[in-house]
Amino acid sequence: MLRELLSRWPVVRQIKTGGNGTGPEAMSQRTRTLKPKIEGAKVARSVCPYCGVGCGQLVFHKNNKLVSIEGDPESPISRGRLCPKGSDTFQLHTHPARLTKVKYRAPYSRSWQEIPLEQAMDMIADRVWDTREHTFIEKDDGASVMHTLGIAHLGGATLDVEENYLIRKLFTGGLGMNCISNQARI
Ligand code: SF4
């Protein structure tokens, strides 16, 4: 009993193993059994959504859930580093205080009302489609243009590479929009 208690004492382990107190001899049982949170997770490569520097990120996921987002050591831009903003990308997606409702002020109304995100998305889709229907131009000076100048899109800094790809594909090829830009477009 006493022997076992003593063997758990790091100083005793240090004396017995001849270690300098910075290796396994200084670890508690709990520390020895700790596992990294990304153990067993799959990883996908992405780019930090926040700014045009474009630091590389590794997105770890397990059972269709995000586990962690960390700097990508193989990125030639950032070599594993993320600034404080890029480091909180995981919280951007998972924080419980993330807003899930939308504030809406109806035309001529003086007050805001809260509506579900789904409803807001449907309203935006209806308006986009209506505007396209009313502004789509097939020919300009006899030349085929097949576009609309009635809608523009300005992306936010938190759009990632995959979202920007889909936006570009849908809005240009799909809807015929010309005016598309994004804060992190480098
Ligand atoms: S916000 Fe920070 S981590 Fe993200 S791309 Fe810009 S510099 Fe890199």
C-alpha cells in the first residue's frame, strides 16, 4: 500500500528512473491517459474564412460533427499558424450564443420583428427570383448577353472557399448575375 502510494509520487519516480522531472516520470495517471480531442476524427483541408491572407486550416470532424479547426502546418501561407480571429473559427460555427433568428422590418413598419431563418431565406429567394424575372436581358445591341444587372452580391468575410465556389456557380452560371464580389477574394 505504502509502496504503491510512494510510487505515485513524482519525486520518487524521478529518483527511480533518473529522469530530470520533465518527462513521463512527472506525469500523473490522468495525464498519462489523456487523449487528443481530434483522436479518431477525419480531417478536411480548408482556408480560414475571415480575411484575404488565406491561412490554411484543418477541419476535424467525427460522426458528422465538428470536433476542432486548427492551423494547417502544410499551408505555404501560414505554416500551421492562425491569428486570434482565425483560431476561433470553431466557435464561429458551434457557439451556443450564435444567432438563429433574423430581424425583419416590413415595408412602412416602424418596428422590427423576429422571424425564423428559414422564412427569411424563402423571402430572399422569392425577391431574387422576381428581380431576375424583371431585369434579365437576353440581347444587348444585337449581341447575346443573357445576364441581369438588377442583382448584385457582396460576400461577407466568413464565407469559406466552398461557399464562395457555390455562390459563384449559382449566381453567374445559374442566375446570370455579373456583379459578385467578396471581402476575402484574393
Ligand atoms: S483572419 Fe487571421 S488566420 Fe484567418 S486568414 Fe486572416 S490572418 Fe489568417
